[in-house]
Amino acid sequence: MKEKTPRDIAVDDQLRAAGAEGAKWLTASGWGPPVRVPLQQAAKWQQETRARMLASQQDESCTWCDHLLYGGPQPVVVHAEHPTHLICRACSIAARPHRVCLDCGEPAASKSPADGREDVFMGAVAIYTRLRCLACHRSDPFNGTFGNHA
């Protein structure tokens, strides 16, 4: 195994710190602490969002908000409806009133995480999230929350 350079060690430390900060933020925001789920058991929307985000990084088509460039190491938020655009937590919160339902494409019209219509999962440093409109959530509240659902 290749020995880690001081730079490798520093990057690993920053990634761990960003992941820990993201987990604290999720807990403080009411989602509770992250639970480990093997990728193969993640819901389809989660797997697709992650795959599209990683592919955009690979082909260098990924975009991001300026806060990620100048704010130091921090968790990254990936909205399922735009997985090729990475944003900071503040931009994610600001975007909430304008986000669309991932199920039907209509406005999600969510004002707060307290309405319970946002599904969130966390990777090493990325927080993946999707919103659903009230009608889609009411028709099937567990759709896409577990691996055996869409």
C-alpha cells in the first residue's frame, strides 16, 4: 500500500471534518444522526442522484456555488433535481421555496424541513436531498425512502 503524503493526510482530515460537520448540521436541523445504508440498498433516486453527481465530476461538467470555493472545507449539498450543481448549505436553504417535486415536477412548495417532505441522505461529505410536493407525499409517504421503493 502506498504511504500517504502529508497532503493526503491533510485532505483526509478535511474530508472527515466536513463529514462530521454535515452530520451535526443534519442532526441539529431535525433529521437526526445519519444511519449507514449500503449503496445497493439505497432508494433508486438516491443511487441515481449520486451516480449523476459523480459522472459530472468525472467529465468535468459539474458546477458549484462560489461559497464552496471560498468558504473552506465544508459539506456539499446535492439537490436530486440538479445533481450536477453542488451548493453550500446556505444556498440549499435559500433554494427551498423554488425547488420542484422530484416525483411530478411541480413546485414542491416547502417552506421548512419541519413539513417532513424532504428526504435526505449523506455520503462522506455530500448531503443529498429531494423534496416532494404535498400531493405526492400524501399519496405515498414512503416512496423513495427505502431501497425497495422507487
